[in-house]
Amino acid sequence: MTTTKKHQGRGESRKIEDALIESALDTPADLFRAEMEEAGEDTASYVSLSERMMAEARKMAGRERLARARTEIVAFRSREERSPLTSDAADAAARMAAFRAQATSTPLMMAARKGKELSASDDEVVAASLVKLERLRREDGDA
């Protein structure tokens, strides 16, 4: 596939534009200001304009970062497996039995209370956490 003259022209235009921008950015501020004043330009208005443009650019960048973060959160939440808490009671009971078999004699602390036994809701939460832990280990290749 050959490049048309139209596309080559755009590339050349971009190179010229980039060179002009680079030249302007490399010009010392005092020299740039002196040239503008010599041409009769109001440098204070240009400074004010550039400050407004930078503030608007920061706002736009912030909005874009926020939108991207929201999208990433939605994607993360959709990837996260929702483990059934009560639908697979036999599986949860087996996991809890294995968990209790590994547990030490030290009482567990759940929901900022001390107790010798876990409540039914504690069992569900621990079972769901074990499912997530197993999934994370499989994803990381630790299984």
C-alpha cells in the first residue's frame, strides 16, 4: 500500500508545526516577552490567557482521570467473582470444616467481639473469604 501525497503533506505539516512549537518553547521567557512588547502586544493578557488555559487543562485532565477510574472500578467489579454465600451450603460447610480443622485453639475475633464459636453469618463471611482466597491463589498460580 502506497502513501498518498495528501498523507505525506499532513506528516510534513505536523513536523513543521512541531518544530515551531519546539522553537517557541525553547525561547527564553525574557526574549519572548521583549519580542512581544516590541510588536506592541500586551504580555499581561497573554500571561492571563495562558494561566486560564492551564487551569482548564488541569480540570479536563482531572475529569478524564475520574472517568477512567470509574470505568476501571466497574470493570474490576464485573471481573470479581461473586461467591454465593448460602446457595452452596454443602461446599461452604466443607470449607468451614477444613478451616476449623486448621484453626488453632485461640478463639477467633469476628466483628470486634470475642467468642468461642462463630455465628452463622460469620460462617458465611469466612466461607466467602476462603472462596476468594482460593480464586486469587489460582489466578496468581499459587494453587
